Amino acid sequence: MHPFRWLVTGIFLLLAPHAWGGTAKAAPALTPADAACIEIEVNGERIPDYACMSERLMPASRRPVPEIPASEQRVRQAPTALGLAHRAATQQRMGNSFGISTRPQRPMAPPPAPPITRP
């Protein structure tokens, strides 16, 4: 009877997470504005974190903006700054042959200069 009990318990433990909705959800990360300010007690005297308290009391419009990483700054650049082609740039380069030909529009070649003759 005991081996059967261990088998049933093992199968239950394997299938239980699927029955309860899969994996556990992670708790949402607290932003610095949501985190509580910490008070420190030294020699019986409580010392509050004044920088944290003043940041939490500051209006949302005056709060410092967190630094954006360099990789995120690069992603937010304009396509022309990254060297990527887009429709407007290609249309400007191709001229009136855009969508018609693979060769860009170029002005007509100037006629050759007349040979210099000496009088």
C-alpha cells in the first residue's frame, strides 16, 4: 500500500501547478516612489531619511527623471540618425522614377563643351 501512496503523491505534486494556473506570478517591482522611506535608529535616536521624504512629497512634475540607458537611447533615435532608409528618403533619392524604375532620376548630362579653337 505504501508504494502506491508515494506514486499518487508524486503524480499529484507534478500535476498540481498546472491545475492552479501554471507558474506563480512575480510580485510587481516597487518603484522608488512606491517604496517606503527607511528610518534608522542610532543610540536610541530615530533618524528619518529626509532625502526620501522630500522626494515623496515633491510634486510629480518636479521629480527627477530616471536616467535612460544608452541602449534605450539608441532605439529611440530617428531612423535617419541610425542610417536606416524609409519611404520619404527613398522617394527623395529616386525622384519621379520612384516605383517605376530601379535607376534614380538624374538630370540630363550637359552637352560637351566645344573644342577651344585658336584664332
